[in-house]
Amino acid sequence: MLKSDETDLFSPVKLGELELANRIAMAPLTRGRATSDGVLSEYHAIYYAQRASAGLIISEATNISPEGRGYAYTPGIWSEKQIAAWKTVTKAVHDKGGKIVCQLWHVGRYSHSSLQPSGVEPVAPSAIRADGKTFTENGFEEVSTPRALRTDEIQQVIEQYSHAARGAKRAGFDGVEIHSANCFLLDQFIRDSTNHRTDAYGGSVENRCRLPIEVVEAAAAIWGAGRVGIRLSPTTNEAGNTPCDSNVMQTYGYLITRLSKYQLAYLHLIEGHTFGSRVLPENVCLQALRRNFSGPYVANNGYTLEMAREARRTGTADVIAFGRPFIGNPDLVERFRLGLQITHASETTWYGGGAAGFIDWPNYGQNQADYLDRPHVSDEVHKSISR
């Protein structure tokens, strides 16, 4: 146990096969700056390299397939052009001595037909429409009603994850993180509120957890389990649109226990409501869930430096992931280490546009670059993309 005035946040740590320089991770941050076909911009390599002092960078959520898209201008990892663009990012991060994993993403029902191949319906575990909007190339539009995946199609989804995992390996990433959180596809399968299936992928806890487990197995077959992490958000409830599972402790306790057997690189847990309160529902204890996992634990959601130090003093987390603080502070690790002031980036710079608000945030003591005129998306995007 560390003394009250000590911290090992800035000491090396090993997550599975990933050897990190410190215990601070950069959480996945959607920035809405890819092209319409999911190819990164010329600025992405600079952006990620600027933040390579993080012990681990978890990439912005990256679509595994055209069917997995739910938001315009988000990147993919299924095409040759996308893979080539990511290669420039991973090289830039590695040249700075950093580590980066690719977060593999399928949104499921949180999509619009205009974002889907040939304008078809999005897919989901069940044909239950979400009550909300997504950002398309036409602006904000109500999400489309999904269709339920047929049982024989689920193997195709797993193959899409495999294809994306292979693409991430070719792109030079250090590993992958399975995005099984924030009410997206895999999380929709886990929860009995969104999974009303009666086949082998619905009904019992074991059946509802089957797909995320099979996706983990597919990724581990390509990368080795020690380079695969998974992100979960047991208590994120999207304004009633995706209620929590009726028995969070039973369902996620089972899932995490099963995941522990694979000796994954890490479990990345969102503590509380994504992008919101850390208050938990009654009878939910995340540390009890965490104890079902024998490997390293990455904690996320609204952490401050002092909260991170306390988590290490008490041993409640192995690595702490910071998201928004990394937007305006590319040198966040150094600022934390030296106790320097943190810049709070305006929300108007978070999504969309080009270099301004993306790669022009200075290190501490440098002059802030002049901002360029750029289009901004409305504040409504934060309620949508921030999941």
C-alpha cells in the first residue's frame, strides 16, 4: 500500500503483453474528423503523437465494418485506405515511444439508414428502436428502427470483428480493445432490456453474454489474449432508451468472470454513467465486479489527478483512463507529474473541423496557436457521440 503522499502513477506497468511507461491511459475520444468513407485526416498522426506520453492510447472508436457505422465522419479499420491511414498514426506514436491499441466498434441500433450500405436498416439483437438522434452527413436525424440479426448472420458479425482485428494488426497497433460498452451492439446483446431474442444469443445470462465472449475469442486468436482488452459500462443508461440490465451484478458478474479466464490484457470499466454521474444504482458495486477479474483493471469516468492518486493508494485501479483532459492538454502526463495547470478545451472544439481545436493545443508554457475558422457541430452532438 502506498503512503498518502506517494504515487506510482508515473511508474511503468505491464498490462498483459503491453509494457507501459506509466499508469495513465488516454481514453477513446471520438473527434468526428475522418472522411465520409472513414479514412483519417492528415492531422490524426500529429494529434496522436502529441499525446504519446500517455502510458497507453486507446484509439477513438473505430468502425469494424460499413454495417457497424452509426455516426458520420468516424474512422474505420476495414478498408485498405483506412488501414494505410492508421499506419501513419501508429508509426508516429511509436516514434515518440508510445503505445496505442485500436478500439473496435459496432454501434448496432444507434445508426441511421443513410449511414448503412444501400440504405438498409441497422442491425441489432432485437428490432427495438432507440429513442434518439445520430449525426449523419445531413445533420442530426432520428435513429432508424433496426432489424434483428438472424442467428446465421451473427457469425458474419464475428468475422467482421476478426477482419478488423487483422486490419489493426496490419496497421501497426499494439493491440485491440473490444468496445462492449455505452449501449452499442455488444452491450445491446448483454442487456435484457435490449435483447429479447429466443435463440442461443438471448434469454439467459449465458446466452446474452455469448456474443461478446465469442468476439473476445476471435480477437485473441489473432492477437493473443495478452494484447486484447475489453471495455464495459454496466450502469450507463441512455436517458431511458437503453435501460440497465435488470440484474447488473448477476449479468456482468457472470460476464467478467468468464472474461477473466482468457487472461486478457485488461478490463476497462466505466464507473457510473458514461460522460456523466459516478453515482451507481442501488445494490451495484463495481469493485465487487472488478474482483471477478484476475487481470489488470483500467478505471474510467471523471477522474481527477487526486482521484487517480487515491485509486493507486488504495489499489482500486491499476491504470486510470482520462478522456476530455487530453483534448486540450497533449502533455497531460507531464502536467500531472509537475502539478501544472490543466487547460479545459471548449466543447465547440471537440467534434468536426480540421486542425484547429485538434492539433493546435500547446504544451505547458508554449503559446496557443491562433485558431482557424472551422465548422462546428451543435452541442446536441455531445449527447449522442459522447457515448
